[in-house]
Amino acid sequence: MSFHTIAAVSTPYGRGGISIIRISGEDAINIADKVFRSKSGRSLADAQNRTINYGHIVANNEVIDEVLVSVMRGPHTFTAEDVVEINCHGGLYVTKAVLRAVYDAGAYPAEAGEFTKRAFLNGRVDLTYASSVMDMINAKTKLQHKMALNHLNGNLAKRIREIREAITEVSAYIQASLDFPEEIEETDDGVIEVSLTKAINMMDKLLENADKGIVAKEGIPTVIVGKPNVGKSSLMNLLAQCERAIVTDIPGTTRDSIEEVITVGNLMLKLTDTAGIRETGDTVESIGVERAKHLAEAAELVIFVVDASSPLDQSDMQIYEMVKDKNVVILANKNDKGTTKLPFDAIPFCAKTGDGLEKLTEKIEEIYISGIEEFTESDTLLSGEREKNAVKRARELTASALNTARALTPDLAMDDIMEAAKCLNLIDGAEITEDIIETIFETYCVGK
Ligand SMILES: Nc1nc2c(ncn2[C@@H]2O[C@H](COP(=O)(O)OP(=O)(O)OP(=O)(O)O)[C@@H](O)[C@H]2O)c(=O)[nH]1
Ligand SMILES: [Mg+2]
């Protein structure tokens, strides 16, 4: 495919050693030649492929910067087009001036994710790769990195291909049995049974771990609950590694919920600190308390904090009843001031010193990572709602096709089979609509 030539800064804006301005498209080398002067006088058009060339960027007869320029001719480049990358000095002014010169020479500003989108549209990468590029850039934990790398390596694409092949094999078989009924025994439905069951099993395996994958990528919605003054905000600050929430010895300090994205071991949590739960006459505080209860109900993970230095009371037990059936980790906080005996399992903790943090990390990892880490080494995880829904729908259709083939005749299962294959096409982009492409790439950064 041929598109107009685009350019953008691919490194973060600000002060830095270097900035990279990336140009991609048919005219990339021509456009770069309009602003580049090499010492030897040789143009980039005459430069060998995959070389780095020293020179200056000149615009309106004025030297803007001393640069190194890489020339990479398509199709063996990131976008499959001709790509030129100008390495200039990393200051805000100079970067913008070089970019401006490149635009003036004829390049169009790249949209968010447009380089990756081109790689996809030019058929160099499939959609599972394209949509993991940003996951790799955004990865904050080892697990997120591993999942992104796994997708970049093509493991998900391979799995989707295998499932689709199992399904399309059946449609080819049915088609053949309709066209040449005498050659294929009508009663021989072994192929249909075996292939569709195989596809269903593979999809079940993907779906089984999909939620873990999604949660690991997006962060586990986690809420800290407990009575007033037990140390919830102190825990929030400890985990956020900054004074995020106000901490005082006055019960009822936190009145509204406070959110922060933090990493715990290999996981990311979307953590919310809440108002201490108690009966209160204060209107503002009671709204906060109600909110805390709702948040606890909706949370994927609850960290329940008690003050273990004094005996528990009815409020503690009421909160315990509220959260005990959820994924919950209980912290017996303030253990530096002594500990009372608790009627449930809890991790001895001190939010002031961080004592117990390792145990807390271990416990959360135990709930969410068990199985995932070994799993991703050799296999793959779905890590987005879009992919999960497509597999879920494909699975339903395949199961329905199998039932139809068993109960009625195989040819009646054709519609479901074709539809199932289409759902899988949405994942690797073998068949995809413009608006899905738009929503995927709009979350990208400009320059990628
Ligand atoms: N000794 C000791 N004091 C702690 C510990 N954790 C918190 N505190 C103190 O307990 C008091 C209350 O802490 P906060 O973190 O504000 O408690 P909270 O649960 O957020 O309280 P509310 O926002 O009122 O619901 C503060 O004086 C903290 O310094 C701990 O592990 N040991
Ligand atoms: Mg608080």
C-alpha cells in the first residue's frame, strides 16, 4: 500500500541526550535530503541501505543542528516503507526546529500510532503484534513485559491460526462432502467431531486465563478498607512510596477515596484508599463511608486492615463479614505496638516501617500469578477485553456448530463455522474494520 510520507518525534519531548525524528513513506529519503547536508556532499539517496550518515540539518540556509541520519529502505523496515531517522540533540527547541524543517520539506505530521498502523496495513505485522507494541512500552512489571514480549514473538497469533485452521478444515470437509457426496461417506463425521472439539478445547484454555491476563495488564482493582485510624492511608503511602494520602491520629481523616496505580512485586494494582468504615453523624464522612462500602463490594481484591495493637470490636467484625468471601488479604497493622489474638488469618504488619510488606506481596502474587508465570513462558495469554470477547463468541459458535452437526446434518453447521472463523479474524486482523483499527491505535503515542 502507498500512503503519504509522515514524520514525528519518536523520543519523549523535553531535555535529553538525543531526540529521534522518524520519517516514513515513499518520499522519506527525498524529504530528508532537502534538509540534510553531509560533509562529503553525498545525498542520502546515494547512501547505502542501513547506514548512519553524519551531517547537518539546514533550513532557510541556516544550520539548525549537527545530526546523524539513518537510512533504511523498505520493505525490511518497521513500517515496510522507506524510513529515515534523524538523531539530533535532545533539546525542546532544536527537536521542534528539525521537525518543522522536515514538515516544510513535505512530510505530514504522523498521527498517534501511525507508524505501527502502517506496519500492520502494509502486512509486515499482524494485529496481535501491533496491539502489543504499546503494551511493551507501557509495561511496568516483569509480568506485563513478559506478556507483551510473548505477543510480539507471535505466540498468540500462532494459537489463533491453529484454532482457525481446525475450524476451516471442517468447513472445507463439509463443502467437499456437498460437492462430491459419493467420495465422502456422509456418516463419517469423525473429522467434524475431532476438529471442532480440538478448537473448542484450545479456546477454553485461552479463556480460562484471560481474566488473569487482563488484570495483570490493566492493574488489579484493589481497595483498602478498615475502621478509622487503623492505618489504611499509611499503607497507601507505603505502597505508593510517597505521601499520597493525609495521615493523622484523628479517626476519620480520610473522607473521600484516593486512587493510585502502584506495583507490588510482579503485579500492578489500581489501589484505592477509603474512608474508615464506622457509623457517623458527619454528613461528609458518612458519604465517604458509603462509598467505601460500594468500592469494597466492586473490588477485585480487598486489603482489610485492622489495628492489631488493641482488641477488635464489632465494627471490625462487620467489615470482616462484608469482605470475607472476596479475594481478601488481612493485615494485622501496628504490630510494633503489640498484637492481640485475631479470629482470622492475618499478616502481621507495620505500615510505619514496612514490616510485613514481603508477606503481603507474596500473598497477592499467590492469588494472581499462580500458574501465569510458568504459563506465559511456553504459551500465551489473552490480555484485552476485545480479544477475550472475540474468542468467547467464536467458542459459542463452534459449540453450536458441533451440536448442529451432531443433531442434524453437517451442512447446517456451516453458517456458525464461517461466523466463528470471522470472530478469530478480528484478533489477528485477518479481517478487520476501519473503526476497530482506529480504536486500537488511538491509544498509542505519536511517534510509535
Ligand atoms: N505505631 C504505629 N502507628 C501507625 C501504624 N500505621 C499507622 N499508624 C498511625 O495510626 C494513625 C492513623 O493512621 P492513618 O493511616 O491515617 O489511618 P486511616 O486508617 O487512614 O484512618 P482514617 O483515614 O481516619 O480512616 C496515624 O497516627 C499513623 O501514624 C503502625 O503500623 N504502627
Ligand atoms: Mg485514612
